[in-house]
Amino acid sequence: MKSIFTKTTGLSDRPFHYCPGCTHGIIHRLIGELLEEMNLIENTIGVAPVGCSGFCENYFMCDMIGAAHGRAVAVATGAKRARPDRFVFTYQGDGDGASIGLAETMSAAARGERITSIFVNNCIYGMTGGQMAPTSLVGQKTSTSPYGRDAMTMGYPLDLPKVLTQIEGAVYVASVSVDTPQAIKEAKKALRKAFQVQRDGLGYSFVSILSTCPTNWGVTPVEALEWLQTKMKPNFTLGELKVPATEGGSEA
Amino acid sequence: MALLMKGNEAIAEAAIQAGCRLFYGYPITPSTEIPEYMAKKMKAVGGTYLQAESEVAAIYMVYGAGAVGERVMTGTSSPGFSLMQEGLSFLFAAEIPCVIIDVMRGGPGLGGLGPTQADYFQLTKGGGHGDYHAIVLAPSSVQEMVDLTKEAFDLADYYRNLVIIAVDGILGQMMEPVEFPPYEGRKLEPKTWAASGAEGRSKNNVISYYLTPEIGEKENSRWGAKMLRIKESEQRFVEYRMDDAEYAFVAFGTCARITETVVDMLREEGINVGLYRPITLWPFPEKGLSARINQIKGWMSIELSAGQMVDDVKLVVNGKAPVGFYGRQGGMTPEPEEVVAAFKAQLLGGVQG
Ligand SMILES: Cc1ncc(C[n+]2csc(CCOP(=O)(O)OP(=O)(O)O)c2C)c(N)n1
Ligand code: SF4
């Protein structure tokens, strides 16, 4: 009998703690599969953020370090410089990577750190119960923008991957989603390339993934996917935004 | 053979000799010679110097390298040290060994570039959140900076705890002859806990949180027991002319050197005084001080601050004798004559501290 699907050895047996309809779990699976397929599990140091995915060290089967909120990229830099032979990635929410840790993200990109950041953008602070994020949409109601995000006083959502394309040391930048089977395939392809860029020692690689938060958006899991498709997608540049020069240079 | 070296450079060299191969830092006067020395010398030994974007990033780079199990250090001065406080709390909870140098400068605020010891509370009482302590070492000469830096890495690895070396700007900038004798070192266990890649073993997590209060309390108790062990075993101090002393000064770092002169001056006048110099600021060397309690009629803490360590002296003396204080602030240092006068006014004139 031919087996057509098995659980990846890149993930532990521990059940995810994520809410129903949350796409953090799908993203975990893609990373777990790639760690396995690229034979990286024993060679990897992962860095967990603070946020809903702050317990992801329980799921990934590689060695993991838990960072403080916003500092995953600095921790990963410290680890990678200590062990340049290891594969080092960060897993971060949008608050972690684009607000409190924005300086770390930009600076690591500028230095061309040989690490990979997986940036999970759900337009909200999930962990703390639905406050406004740097990525929240104009008009989006959150517990700290109860009348909707007002652009005049609260600004605009930050399209971080687009910004990063401007930085020389960020050699691979992709912005993907996991809202359909096709999108999941594309996301995995982007992650694989990002991982390979690090293995080839080319520089900083960054994959932004649009993700759902039905709990704090106040919608059902099915509505959450629609919200992502109709509300989020128009606000963020999507696609492979920058590829290494060896692949024909920037597509931006 | 003795070399003439600046304190900051001597610390950096001692760290390299202790096997530190990673330095993450951000320039700030008066500690900048440490990153500069590292930038110059790390290459030759196959190590890494990396200029971080801020002290916040620097302390978490230290966290990352320490979590992987490597010997790592950063060096900064007071405002930079303030920025690192959250990181210190995380380093403690994740039990990541590392060495941090604080070359203290005037504060509060941007303050000034002159020497101070006004980070004492922050260093010893925990500037970050939660019940934690760093082992805090306070050398008072360039030679001692070398010796304690080498030891600091062993202490950090042995206890899986952060170690801070605290000096004032004078010690950092001062040139003195130093030697780098071979260092024996402690017997240390391999770092089987490190998150260095799970090759041929099950995976490791180096983390600083607990999901349930029950585990939280257990972890805090375990750390508390470790703190007690350190308190029991690592208190250090040096005494100067204490054997027949009736009065005693307590001072560390540059202040201790000034106070030695004060002791000699008062002894010339026939007043029997001595100096008790803490080398560990945490754990505060209570045992040595307690041993002198019945002998000493009055204590006096001399500091480059508004009076911080004096609180710890009072806790140990516990009302059994008056405790005076004299300090200068803002980057100024006391003249021995001022200290003599303050001592006479506060302790011989019957004024209680
Ligand atoms: C220094 C600090 N500030 C604030 C917090 C509280 N906090 C924890 S997670 C979080 C935001 C999480 O949002 P995000 O990074 O977008 O991840 P998500 O939970 O949505 O996956 C905040 C504000 C903290 N833990 N530490
Ligand atoms: S709160 Fe939102 S981001 Fe967090 S697990 Fe639930 S759905 Fe996912």
C-alpha cells in the first residue's frame, strides 16, 4: 500500500493550542515539513517569539530558544553568529516583528544576517486579546481602536515585506498566504526558497504570511478566510517580492 | 611581564583569554574601548565582534549566543545598561550564562561622562522585573579587572547565571600595569542543556516562561535556592587595617582606593579605622561584615552616589552601631580630606547615620 500522507517528523505529537480556524497551525506544518524534507531538523536552531505562537518550541522538533517580545531576530543573530553552521529561523507575529521588534528586523536585514524570518501577519494582537497591530487596516475595529483605526491619528498598516525589498541585505523577500490549497503550495515554495537562501549563505530571507485570527476578528473560521481574502489582501503587496541576484535579481 | 593597559582594554583582553569568542555591543562613553578592542582582536582568534543596533538588541544577541552554549560578553555604560534590564531578567530565567560589563557613568538621564557608582541599586536589587539576581563583581584596580573577568566566565557557566562586572569610569579609563597569569579555572560540566542543534540527541528548549502558576512557583523556588547557594559560597571582600579598627569604612571600586588614603590619614592622627571593601556587590559580603560587628563602634559607607550601598550596610549592622555616609555625585570624586571631615562630624561628633 502506498502512503500518500504522513505527519511530518518536523513536528511533535503535542496538539496545537491554536483556536479553531487559526492558520498558525498550517504554517507550522509547512515549516515542519521543510525541516524534514531539507534534512534540517538536527541542524536547526529556531527562535520563538512572544505572541500566540510563543509556545511553538513545543511543536518544532528542532532545538528552540524562547525570545522576549520583539527580540527574536536579535536572539537569532546571536545564535547564528555563534554557530554559523546551523540553520537559524525566527517565527514571529506582526506585532513582534513589525512593531516592538521593527528595529531588530530592519537592522538584521541591513546586515544581511544569514537567518530566515517567518512573519505571520494577522492584522491584530492575538495573544493579548485583539488590540491594534502595526498591520491593522484603516477602519479596523480592535479593542484599542474601538471606533476603527483612524488613519489621521493612528496611521496606516505597515507593509513590512515591501519595505524590506529596499534593503540590500534582505536578499529574499516573499509575501504569501495560506487561505487556499494553492496558496499553501505557493507559501511552501517561498519558505523553501527562503531556507535555501540561508543555506547558500546569501543573506537575510523573509517570508510574510497572511494569517487568520477568527477569535479576535470576531468572525467564524469560514468568514475569517473571506475577511483575509477581501479585506487583507488588497492592503498588502503579495508575491515573491525579491529574489537573489543569481536568480535574475530583484523583481520588485 | 607586566603590560601597561587601560582598564577597559584589560577587561576585553581577559575575556578573550577566558575563551570568550563573541562580543555584541553598542558604543557608549566611557566603555567604548571594550567594543573597540574586541573589534580589533576578535578576528585574530577566530571570534566575532558585532556592533548591534542598540543595547536592547545587544543583550538579546548575548542571549542567543549564550543559549547556544558559547562564551559571550557585552560591555556598556549606564544608559545602555538601563536599556538591557529586560534582557537581564530573561537571561536569568532562561539560565543563560554570560558576562556583562557596566562602566558606570553619571546619571540620572543622559547625565555626564564622569565616574559614578550610582547603578548600585540597579545592579544589585534587579533593574529588571521579577525576583532575580546577577552575580555582581566590583574590582578596584586594573589587575583585579583582569582576574575577575576571567573568573566571571567560570562563575557564569558554573551557576548558569549572568555575571556583571561593575566599574566606574575612572577604572575603565585608567592605565595601570597588569599581568595575565595562567588561570586554572573551575571544573565545569558540559552544556548539555544548550540549544545548539539537536544532533544525535533529543531536542532542547531554552525558554523563560511557565504556563501555570504551579510551575512558576516551583521554578522561582529553584532559582531562589540557587541564589542562596551563591550567597553561601561566593561572598567576597578585602579588609584593610581592620584587625584593630574601632571604626570602619565600607567602600568599593575607586572609592575604596580613595578610602585607603583616608584610613592612613586618620591612623596618623591616632584614630583606629579600617576599610571593608566588598568585591561582590551581590551577594553583598554580609558574613565578613557581621564578623566585625562587635568590634566596630561606627561604620561609614563612602560611595559615588546619593547613598545606595549604605542601605545594605545598615541591614547587616542592624542598629548595633551608627552607620554614616559620605558621597559625591554627578561624576565628582571625594578628596580624602572631605571624607576625614565627614567621618569626624558624623561618627566622632556623635551624629547617628
Ligand atoms: C515587552 C512586552 N510588551 C508587551 C507584551 C505583551 N504582548 C504579548 S504578545 C503581544 C502582541 C502579539 O501580537 P503579534 O506579535 O501580532 O502575534 P499574535 O499573537 O497575533 O500571533 C503583546 C503586546 C510583552 N509580552 N512584552
Ligand atoms: S487568538 Fe487568533 S492568532 Fe491567536 S490562536 Fe486564536 S485565532 Fe490564532
